[in-house]
Amino acid sequence: MKVYAAETAVSLVIPLVDDEGRDLAPTAVTYRVLDDEGEVVKAPESILGPYSTKLNITVDATTNTLGLGTIGFRRVEVTITTATAVEKLNVDYILEATQPFSIPDNSFMTYETALVVARMVTPLNGWSAASPETRKFALFRAFDQLTSFTYQFRYTTGDVETTTIPELDSESFALLTTSQLADFRKAQLVQADYLLGGSPIEKDIQDGLQSSTIGEISQFYRPRPTLNLAICKNALSYVGKYIDWNMKIGRA
């Protein structure tokens, strides 16, 4: 299912064929748009002929409006009337409405800063293949997962404070040492990459997979300790040294 940014127009190309792949010859066509609850968000509208082998439908930006930081669903329901029957075609897609970056409330960096940090951290296969909107959602989720721990924050004043990320106010954030801030930004980025599928083998192992076979090639994974952390191994490599392991560790 394709993903689009909220509050933007979505253009769809729909082949005029039935469920069995047979061509349809419409005498009339209408469409409407529904949300995930089945509620009508765009009333039925007619598409005037003449008709070819496909329909071009553009769902306007207003119909694709969502609240900030939310994900939505849209179904374009097309009703096709022919000389002998009435057919229905559905096209579904997902909408994402990215919330603004607010540092340090929901991120350690802006999206633009993440693009710069990405130049320093490779490979990022999941990140590289994702759209900007999908990357932003992954960054927000990665930040949330980083909040599962209590850290020792090191300040340029020489002080060290043991606290959680939600308790880190803007004044304290501004005092973080350059090296620690860089580590947290890299951790957020590689965790986002993990969420975007950038470390498939690690995820398979995390999910309990012990072997896999593709064609004639088989891979076997050595059993690992059962401790499941909220963040991936690569992210932990950046922030593990700051975690207060004497505190209770939460799970995402």
C-alpha cells in the first residue's frame, strides 16, 4: 500500500478491468473517498467520459487532511456502470501527517540535521530507500524508543546528571557536550534506519529466527541472550555507555 504525505493531492491511475482482468466499458463512473472507519470524507463525484482503458483520479489535498503527527487511511471507491452490470473498484493508500520537530521534546535534531548526520553513518539501507515523510516518522519513533532508558548526561560545565530524556529541559539540552549530543543523534538515526528495515538480519534474530534458506543458501544464527532492549544493537553502540544500567529498563 502506497504512503503519501497528508494535506497533499494524490493522483491515482486505475485500470478499467474487473476482478478477473477483463476490460470494462463504462457508461458512467463515480467515485467517493472513505476513511479507515468507513466514513465518507469525499462525497460521490462523477467522472465524465469518454473513457479509455484507465481512469485518472486526483484526490484533493483537503480530503487528505489529518491531525499533526497522525497516520490515516483512505479508500477510493470507484463505481463503474456498464451496459450489463455495476462494478466496484477500490484503491487504498496511507497518509502520514508529520509533526513539527521540537528539540528536545520529540527529537535530538531536525530532519535537515539528520540528513547531515546520515553522511557520517553508513550504511543506512532502510533510510536511503525511504521517502522523506517516512523517514521523519521513523525519527520520531526512534526518539520515543530512546526514552526507554535513564542516562547519565554530561554537561559542558563538568556536571553529570542521571535522568531521563523527557526530563531533559531545553536549558540542560543546550549544555550537553558535543560528543554526547553527536552520539545521541547518531543513535536516533541508526534506530530510525532499523525501523525502516535497514538491519533485516538483526531484526530476524530479535524476532527469534534461528535459520533462513533462500534458494540453495542457508544461514544459521547463533542463539543470543533473551534480553530484549528497546533499541537495536547499532543504536546501543552509541548510547550504551551513557545508560544507567542500575535503573529499570523499559521496553518499547
